[in-house]
Amino acid sequence: MNESLSGPATPITRDESQALRMRRYLMAAGTSLLLCLTLLVLAVFGRLPWSVASEGTLAAVALVVLFYVVFRTGLNLRFSDPSLTTEQLGAALVLLAFLMTHAGPARSSLVLFYPVAMLFGVLRLNSRRLMSLALLTLAAHGTMLALLMARQPQLDRGALFAEFAVLAVVLPWFAAMGGYVNRLRTRLSDSHRDLKRAFDRIEQLAVRDALTGSYNRRFLMDGLAAERSRVERLGTVFSVCLLDVDRFKVINDELGHAAGDAVLKELPALAAAGLRGIDVFGRFGGEEFLMILPGTLVEGARAAAERVRRAIEAARFPGLGERPVTVTIGVAEYAKREELAALLARVDRALYAGKASGRNRVVLG
């Protein structure tokens, strides 16, 4: 059916999804640059050798550039998770563990970046993925501590073991809580989608006729008011057509209400053949249907109404066999500053003039 209402919301396209992934990547890249700034600050205050700060900065920038190229070239689309959240976090966590090996007294400060990095996975990864990243971090950090103890036997092993023990408690707990938050977010997102579908359904019920699926009288009256306002502002035109099924009561009495309902259900689809995409067609009441034709003079409206009349006359309806169905249509063009009630009265008079003169015709009002 030709209608002026927009349809369901357009699904997110591949380009839009890729742009969203790029924005998420840029947020992660910004955090990597914060790490670089932290390394430089630690070096300035003598807590970290300048060589380690510069090498760590170069490594972080290299990762940022690498993932940028992957996203810009679309290589990420070949992965099961095109956002590459796990891959980005895994690379960042391993880099942090490597820096710990050379961080010296700055190691206690850099340890804070472990949960900061994992924070980016909370909204994208489930508990299992987050726990895997936590175990990866513990393995990398434990390996780093083992290398430190082998290289520098004089280090306080008790302090190193305590450091690892704290991480072994904090990171899995962080992963578990992050997974819980992710589940809540997923449920909230699902509830939001269900609510939107329900709202869309309610909105459709509010403007649709239950039997025919076409627009109802309330929507048509709102459409007339909007069209009248637009015409008064812009000085354009519009016309209306009021369609009535001929001898509809006879169809109901002789063939039953099911046959009559079948006729009404078919009319919107048949009318679509004679209307444009911007035209509005709906059930005005009973067996009457109203057509609103924006930007159309009365002669153009008459031609459209005639196309609709012929399409209905040529159709065959379920339950009626070869029995034809005809309609009479009244047509009127809106006159400037005319009240809608007066316009509808004119088109109604034209309709009944057509009924009185033999039916199955289009009459101007």
C-alpha cells in the first residue's frame, strides 16, 4: 500500500558498524597514549630509566598504528569479533608485563594499568573472555617476576610474592565483576530492544485499522490537518478522495460478513496500484476509505481516483467468485483557508451524488 509513513527503523549498515568499532578503537588508543605520558612523567622524576620510557612509548605507539591499519583496511572483519577487543587487550597487557621487567621502582605505579586496560573489555567481553585475560596477565606478570628474581637475586622475594598474590586476587575478581556488569548490560540492551518493539507495535495499533491494516480515521484526520497547515504556509495544493464500496450491505447480507471483510481487506492493496508513494490511503469508517493526495489538483486527483476505481472493478475477491465489486469515489480539492469539516462535507456530497447517479463512478465536488 502507498503510504507516507516511514517504515521500520533501518538496520545498522556495515559502514556504520565499522565506524563504531573505529570510535571504540580510538578510545583504547587514547588510553595507550596516557600510558606513554605516564612513562615520560616517571622518567622525568627519575623513577624510570629514559631508555625504558622511550622503548615503552615506541612499543605502545607501534601497537596503536598496527591496529589502526587493521581497522582502516577492514582486516578486522575477517575475525569472529571484528572489534578485536580481546586481541587489543591481550597485546596491551603483555606489553605492560614486559615493561614491568625493566620498570624498577616504577613497577608499583604501572601495575595500576592492568585493571585500567581490562576495563575496556567490560562492555564487550563475557566472564570467560575476561577471566582468560586475567590469567594471561597473571602468567605474563609471573614470568616477569621470575625473570627479575633470576636476574637480581638480591630483590626482596617476599615483596615480589606479595605483589603477585595481590594481583592474583584482584584481577580474577575484576574479571568476575566485569562479566557480571557485561551480563547486566546485555540484559538491559535486550530489554530495551523488546521495549522498542512493543512501543513500535503499540504505535502501529494506534494508527492502523485492525481489519484492513490501512491507516485509521484518527491518523487520516491528523494527516489532513498537517496537509492543510503545509498548504497554508507554502501555498501549495492537495486533494482528497472519498471512496465507498457499492452495495456493500448486499454483499454482507447475501454472502456473509466474512465475504464483506475479505473485500475490505483487499482494497488497500488494490488502491496502491493507482496511487503514489506520498499519497495516503486509509479506512475512514465502515466501507468508506479516504485518500489524501498532496500536491495534486482536482483533475489529477480525478485521474488517480479513476485508476483506483478501474483496478477495483477488474479485481476478483475471495468468496465472491466472478461477482465484481465496484466503488464510487467523490473528489475535492482543498480551497485556501477552508475548514476541514467543509472540505469533507464537499467530498461527501460528491460521493453521494455519484451514488445517486448510478454508482461505480468518480464525481468532482
